[in-house]
Amino acid sequence: MTLLRIAPAAALLAAAACGAGEDADDDRPAGGPGPNGSGATVYQGALTVIETPDHGPQLAGALAESYPPQGGGLDVEGWDWDEVEHESSQGTSWGDYLVTGTFDGEAFVLTEDPVHADEVDMADYPHLQYTEPDIDPPAEELGAEELDGVYGDLSERFPALVLGGWVDQDQPVAVVEVVLVTPELAEHVQRSYPEGAVVLVPMLEPVSE
């Protein structure tokens, strides 16, 4: 299977949402405690939220080019379409938003009201500015078939988190776009692949409270 490189769902995402690779040296704040001192990491990013007749509100990195669009990903708790500007058609509702919240192991839980993309000045969110993933030569090179299998492995094990991916032929390494990097995902990559052979690119970045 060839890794699929997905296109962001909106211009806002292309400009700001993907974030840097996990080894990038940037000015983003470290993960902070959740609301009320819960200790949960707070994440923030610009993504599409979509609800279809088949599922409730979910975070998506890209949507199928149909009308209404199709897509999905990680469930969102606390979402209220009546409180945000959005599009709707044939039982499907969607829009692009700046979202802030925590991950409870199964869903993204909003801790702040979402902000529609049209109302966001990304200059106010320098930690979300897009930069190319920081890709270094891996400690051990994987074969082409092994690299192609990375996306399938991760998407099977973490279907709600993995959005897409591709093979960087220059190094070579597998680059995988994810909603966020959980400890379980990071541990699996570290345990299953040589150091540097897989680069995770999160669309939700950990931020201070």
C-alpha cells in the first residue's frame, strides 16, 4: 500500500494547522494542565469538524470532494452546531474551526468555545503556524515495502487519530499526519520502528492552559 498524502480541508489548514514534526525546534508552548487543574494536556489546532448521518461531530483533516462532503476522524464532545457558523446539507453539517480541548483516551473534549476560521487571525497563534516536518536520516533505513506498511499499521491501530501520510524519498522515512500524538501512539512508533524512521505530524499541538 502506498502512503496517501492528504490535502487540508481549507486554506486555513494549509496555512496553519498541520504543525511541525515532533522533533522540530519552534516556539510553541509546552503542554499544560487541563481546566480545573485536571492534569490533562490541552491541545489546540485548526481543523474541520463534520457530522454526518453516520456519526456525530468529529475532527477531520480533509474531506472527500462530494456534496455534502464526507469524512471524519476523532469524536468531539461538547459540540453544539447551534453555537457556531456552519454549512448543512442532507443531514450533514460541517465547518472549519480553531478548537481547544483535551483528549480523554477516546474523544476530543472541548475546553473552550470553538472559533470559526473566518474569525481567526492566525498571527495570534504563532505556535500553530505551519512548518515543514523536521526530517533527519533514520538510525536504520526501512525497505520500501516496510515504509509503505507504516500508514496501514498506524491507521489500523489508531483509526481515529491517523489522517494520512507519505514516504519521504530523500531520507527515506514514513511521514504520518495525525490529529494528535498520544503517549500510546508515540510508544508504539518507538517500539515498532527504528529511531527516526517514522515522523508524526500532529494537527493539534499541546499548549499551556
